[in-house]
Amino acid sequence: MTNQEPPNQEPANQEPKWDYTSSRQNFITGALVVGGNVLVLLIYLLYRTVPAVHQFISGKPL
């Protein structure tokens, strides 16, 4: 009995049971974050440089 492992211990090479994420989920989340940031930057640059966009957003001419 001294050489046997307790049945509730996991081997060291297995993932923990609480980790339900996958690399695909992480990739999609990262892509959404980067895409959102690019969208915000694009809108800001258009707001600052294109008078029609500035007037559409703020209601005031540039």
C-alpha cells in the first residue's frame, strides 16, 4: 500500500479540471479585442480629420 498513489490525485501532465477554455476561444476573444480597438481608433481618426464625420457625430462643424 505504500507504493500506490491515492485515487483522487491527477497526474502532473493533465490539465486542471477547472480550465474550460480552449486555444480557439482565446484566439476569438483576442481577435475581438484587437478588432474593437482598431474600430475605435478608426472612428477617432475619422472624427478628427473628416469634417462630415465630425459633424455627423457631434452635430457641430469642424
